Amino acid sequence: MTAHPPQWHILGAGAIGSLWAALAQRAGNPPAMLLRDGHRLADYQRGKGIIFESGGQAEILPVQAQSPESMQSPIAQLLVCTKAQDTLNAISAYAPRLTPDCTVVLLQNGMGVAEVIHRHYPQLRLLQASTTEGAFRRGDFHIVHAGRGETRLGDIPGISTVSESHARAVATSLSFPPVEVVYCDAMTEILWRKLAINCAINPLTVVYQCRNGELLDNPTALQRMHTVVDEVLTVARRLGIDLGSDLHQQVVAVASATALNRSSMLQDAEAGRSTEIDYISGYLCRQARELGEDTPESAALYAAVTQRHPAGAN
Ligand code: NAD
Ligand code: KPL
């Protein structure tokens, strides 16, 4: 008899959460999506499942969904795909169902969430993942897998209490074709490089109300982008984190490769939702303050985005 792999519960049924849910379902490892409340569950149950589009083909995947009130089975593996600012509220609603040694993978942009979750729920076995897969919502519970990327997963120094073999097993169990999740023993560098990209692109797209690639055609925006990268490099260096010598080129390459994208922050701002700014520029500025460093460009971008679009949970 073959043992079934433990079920993944996926919190945050947006673009990335629905992508993983759809791929897991298709791979024969049916997950459960954890929705915000009974209203969202009723909305979902009006359809037949997640509409999943990839390579011009659409299919409906009948992924099971639950609300905090609907089901009481224990949760031993949780993949968190909410926006950073929504994570604590979202996990808290399901906290009574988490097993004492529940493995929780944070699959999000930004930094600083793991510390918050660890403070509230120190018993959880936390891991962090970072992805450059691209997905967007075409409609409610209708997602498009728009671009292929890489996904890495590993422990969070000072927070994770997870063995390397467990982390490797978790990476494998979150790999559903065509997406492979690769175990990484240097997540700090990965997260800081992604932080640099998001600090240098996302808030500028909100300030200039433009697509990612348009930042490269605007000399003032481009100069500000490079100043932010210098600020990230300074703070990282003070923390003993080596981000290599090609970060400026990498940020420009990402803005160019995603030239037609409206960044996630611009989309959230335009839709009147809260943004991840507190976990992107806000995180950088908090780290800088603790070190006595100045990051005036990032501070100005943080202020500009939060003044227009106050931060907070959605
Ligand atoms: P999204 O806004 O599409 O999805 C977030 C989902 O979380 C929404 O469905 C929202 O309703 C849900 N949510 C919010 N509060 C909740 C709560 N209390 N309980 C349950 N659900 C709740 O966001 P996304 O694009 O899927 O992004 C998720 C994370 O992945 C973000 O950190 C983002 O920056 C990152 N990311 C996204 C992409 C992408 O291509 N979309 C790529 C890389 C990284
Ligand atoms: O991660 C992104 C985002 O929009 O959040 C980038 C890389 C900037 C792509 O749009």
C-alpha cells in the first residue's frame, strides 16, 4: 500500500495560491484552499472550481475549499500565499486547527512577516519560499499562469527550527509539474535580492503611475532606482549579507524582462487595496534605522506610497 503524501492547506486563494492549488490538484495531490470567510466560500461554491489558464488552454480544477467556520480537520502543512500585510490575520483565523508541529511555508514577497508570525506562534515550523513564477487573476477564482520562473525554499536563520532534511522534503512535496521548488541553504541572499528588486521597482511604479519598463525610459526614475539599489547594498553589507556585484544590472534586467507588467504594488494601489510597502521599503528603512544608516530615497518612496495608499491589512 502506498502512503498518501500529507495534504497541503493553501491560505490565500489569489494568483499564487490558486496556481499552487491548481497544480497540486492536477498532479493528484488534492489540496484544500483556506478562504477568508463563509461569504468567500459561498462565492467559490457557486462555480465548479478554479479556472486555470496556461499556454492558451483553460481547465476547471475542482479544488476543495474551506472557511474558518466550515471544517475542523487538523492542518499539518500550510502554504501561505496571502499578501504580506494580511498574513497574521489570515493565519490567526485558522490557528485553532494548526497541529502543534505544523509546517508553515511563507510564499510571499517582502521581508519581516516571518518575525511577526514567529512572535505570535513560536511553535510553528516556519520556512520561507520565494518565487519568480508569474500569475494573475483574470476573474474571481480564475487565474492565468503567465510566466515561468524559479522557486526556492529554505529556512529562516534565527527563526526556523526545521532540519535540512525536512526542508528538502517540503520543497519536494510542493513541486507540482511544471513547477519545481528547489531547496536553498542561502535564503537570506535570495530574499534580499528579491527585496532589492521590489524596493527598486514597485514603489517607483506607484509614484510614476507606470509599467515596469517605463521606469527605464525616465531618467529621474532610473536614477532613483539605482539610488535605492545602493541603499539596499549598504544595509545588506552592514548586516554581513553579500549580494554580489551585479545587483544594479539584475534590477534593470528584471524591469526590462517585465517591461509590460503593472507591478503588484501598482495594481494593489490602483484597486484601492493596501500594499506590501511595509514589508518592502518599510522593512529596509526599519533595518537601516536600527543600524544608524540613512536610506533617504527608500524613505521618500515609503512616505509617498503610504501617503497615497495607507498601509494595513486588506
Ligand atoms: P493576490 O492578492 O492575488 O492573492 C492574495 C489572496 O489572499 C487574495 O485572494 C485575498 O483574498 C487573500 N486573503 C487576504 N486576506 C485573507 C485572509 N484573512 N484569509 C484568507 N485569505 C486572505 O496576491 P498574489 O499575487 O497571489 O501574491 C501573493 C504573494 O506572492 C505576494 O506576497 C506577492 O507579492 C507574491 N508574488 C506574486 C507573484 C505573482 O505573479 N502574482 C509573483 C511572485 C510573488
Ligand atoms: O515582483 C514584482 C512585482 O510586481 O511585485 C516584479 C518583479 C516587480 C514584477 O512586476
